Amino acid sequence: MSYSSIKNSTFLEVIPLKTAEKSADTQRRFHVMSKPGGSKCNIDCQYCFYLHKDELLHQPKQPMMDDATLEKFIKSYIESQDGDQVIFSWQGGEPTLLGIDYFENIVKLQRKHCPDGVKIENDLQTNGILLNDQWCQFLKTNHFLVGLSIDGPAEFHDKYRVTRSGKPTFHLVMEAAQRLKKHGVPFNALVVVNRHNVKHPLDVYRFLTKELGATYIQFTPCVEAKDFKTTAPQFWNASLTPNKGSERAKPGHLMSIVTDWSVDPDDWGDFLNSVFKEWVNNDLGRVLVNLFETAVAQVMGKASQLCTSAEFCGKGLAMEHNGDVFSCDHYVYPEYKLGNINDRGLNEFAFSTRQQAFGMAKRDSLPQYCKACPYLKLCWGECPKNRLINTPDGEPGLNYLCSGIRAFFDESLPMLTGICVLLKKQQKDTTKQ
């Protein structure tokens, strides 16, 4: 699953943004999730939303972005943006399958096309299986931030994250984490919250913070329409869409609209509230949690740090190994293909009328039920790819996670507000000094 490249920092300092904002006059800023090895992977996570792309997109057996396409991407990505920082994100599948030499070439091309005064940063999402000492030394030398996929203790991680022969991977990921620490490579924990581990919020969180030693955690709720392998978001059969509260709007039902491993929306709310209390009481200022960070920022009246809770989207594109560009990492379907990097520059895709309409639709397609919600400006309907159900009165376009999101804000908003008061006071005291 994709993740945001937020650097480690102290919570009570300035809250970091997903991509650095230079100034008010910066106009061209967007992000591309690059998949130079396509969907090829060395493990077989049952819930993976990308493994099936090899069939959907007719990928070759060994997909790999060729040197010419790679250089066009790097050059265009740098030239298409304003500001003094450009962040490259490398994902898959499993990008480390391409080998260290491939990434050495990436760094070489970035240096070749980087203008004076611009800082290039890289992050790499990986399952960690191939991270030996040589890999870790490369990552350290070239200042890569690593997103390490891990779903909690072994009993939870190994539920869905297994090898192609069905063997557990937890011990391999933990070995990778130890190597990253040994070499001083910063890493974030990327946690897919699914139907299984969602029922054990404190076990998951305490493992991540105490045993893994993670100081930045991204929780991503697993929500997958049952026909996600063949049907693009917003192209679902509307006649089969259940209303909020229906048993079909939960995992496990024979006629459910989601896969069996998708998180239950009510369990998601319980998970967030349990972890939030633990975080506030024990880790505030020490551990950064993506969903809580952005909630605090938004309660303070600042912009969302995550596309999922922002008013608009469309500034997070995805690019396949052959240079095909899509509207979003979760919209890599033929219906959302914008073109190919070998034909046009990235800025033409990112700022096209079509992509702008895609981004604006996040707000404009919200049902009245959302518009009347007291938490509208903290949620904005979450990710459109999760808008799988109808409102209680049958209006389409409601987010599958709605009940859980509302439960979180119902219970945690007073604490979020208290944190904001504390932050403002500290900022005021700092200004006086």
C-alpha cells in the first residue's frame, strides 16, 4: 500500500507536511508514486491491491522501467515543479527486486538533472525481505527514507503477509528493521489495518512503539471492493450498493461489497480511539501517527497533511514501469490513464483539465449527508475510492468507513482540541521569548 513521505520530527514543533511548501507563490507542486518494477513482488500479501495489475495492465513477466523512460521521468519530474525540494517515491510491487545497481543509476540521473538550489530526496516503500547490509549502506549513503511494511506482532503480520509458498515473513521483516537501525537508516512503519489486527489496537500499537521502536507510524485502513481486481473506482454497479448500516456494508457477509479481509468500519473507529488515547497519554511529542498528526493540524485550522482528509485531491499521481501515468495510486485502471511520460511532460498530466476535474470531484461529489456532517472539514469524505455505500436515505457516494470516522471524532475531538490549545500556548510563549 502507498504511504506518505513525512520526515521524522518532534510533534510539538512545526507539524511537517507531506511535501514541503516553499511559499505562497509556489504554484506547481505534485507527487508521483513511481513503480519502476511494476507490480512484481517477492511475497504474496492476500490483501495487496496491486499484485493483480500484472494481468489488468498486461505487464511482462519481468517488468522494469528502461533507462530512457527512467531518465525522462526524472528529468520531467524535476522540471515540472517549483520550489527547492523534489521528493521521489519508489514503490511496487517490491522495488528492491530491481537491485542496487538500478537505484545507483537513479541517484546518478537525479544528480545529472538537478539544478542548483534544489534538494532531491528519495523514499522507498519495501517489505524489507531483500534489505541486506549492502542495501542498507546504499540507503544510508544516499539519504533514503524507508517505509517498512509491518502489520504488528507475528500473529497479526503473518495473517496476510506471507511468501508465495505461504510461509510467514515476520521474522524477515524484523531482521530488516534491525539492519536499518544498525546502519542508521531512518524508517517509518507502514501498517495495513485489516479485519484481523483491527481488533487488537493496543497490541499492535505497543509492539510498533516498544518492540519495533518506530517513531513514525502510518495506519492505512484496508478497504477493497470485492471486484477491485477488475472494476475501477466509481465504475461500480450502483444497483448493488448497500445503505449505511446494512450487513452488506461490512466484511464477512456472503453478499458483502468488500473483501473478507477489509476492515470493519465500526472496528476502525474503535481502533482509532483506543490507539489515540494510548498515544496522547504516553507518546505525545515522541511518536508521530499520520492520522492523528493531520487531525490536530486540521482542528487548528491548517491544511490537511494527507490527501485522504483534504478537501481536494489529484496531486498524487502514479506511474507504471512503461511510463504510463494514472490519476492516483489507487486508480491505476485503464479508465484513469492520463497518458505516457514518453509522449508528454508530467506537468501536462498533473495540471490537465482532466486531472483537475478528478481532484475537484472529491469535494463536489459528496452526498448531502456529508455536507451536513459536523466533521466535514476534518474528513471531506475520506478517499473517494472508499465511497462504496449509500447514505441512510439512499444517496450514493458515502464512504465505507463513515461510521468509524464519525465515532473517532465523536470521542476524540475534545482531546484534539485540548492538544491544539496546548500547541498554540507553546507557540505563543516561544514567540515571546
